[in-house]
Amino acid sequence: MKRTWTIIGVSDVAGSFKWYQSLFGQPETPPGHDDFGQILDTDGTVLLCLHRWGAHEHPSLMSPDEVSPGNGLLLFFRVDDFDMALKRARAVVTRFEEEPHVNPNTQTPEFSLRDPDGYYLTISALSAPQRQGPARRRPSKRLQPTKARGRIRKSRETRPRLRA
């Protein structure tokens, strides 16, 4: 299996760590280091790494002054608790970049917001909501071939035809 570790530059690792844990409904824990932290899923999968700007010699993480944070990057998270994620998001930001809506491509609800460093995030439901309407009915039996149809065809064939 292959995994991607997305690492973003942040000005305050501990503050961003707390913000993301709150957004994802995770218990508050401190990051592993003052200059680096990993937001983990319950199964240990790394969801996002937070790296303090300029902490090491990574060329793209030297300073937010050289390029806008998140330029060319969209953090897109699929969650299995969309309604709760929406409530948590409303508690950590004052406004959304995109209000909740259904993405026409994925048919899943989503919304977008910015993190404390200005990164653009989209939170999307893991799957489309189940239809609440009436259960799909089976096609009418009249549309399906039956033994009676065979008998009807035979009786039509044996019927005398009128001549014009």
C-alpha cells in the first residue's frame, strides 16, 4: 500500500494542531514536536503533517513570505461524519469559503473553509446520502415475458385472418 503524507507550513504548530483536532472531532493532544506534528486518523493513518515555517532546510517550507500559503494546494478531506464535521467547522471559523452544497460530480455534500494559516480546505461526505424516498419498485410483471404471452402469440397465429 502507498500513502501520501501531505505536509503544510504553519506559523504555530501547536495552535494549528489543536485547530485541526477540533475540526476533525479528535481528542486534544500535543504535537510530537514544537516544529512538527501529525494529525492521525483513529487507525493511525496520517491525515496531515504540520511543519513550522523555516524549522528545517526544506526549500518549499522556508517562509510564507516567498509564496502565499496554499498556492496551488487544495486540502480535500472525506469524512464519515459530515453533519458533525459541519457543526465543528462552524465552531472554529467565522465564515465558510463555500457554504454546504452537493458537489455535482461526486453527488456528496461538501463545504470549504480556510485554516489559521490561510490554507483552503474542502470537507466532503465520504459517500452520498441514502435516498429517503420510496423504495424502488420492481418492474411491473406485465413488462416481463410470461408463459401466458407465449399462449397469446400462438392463439393469434392460429386465428384465421380476414382478407381484404
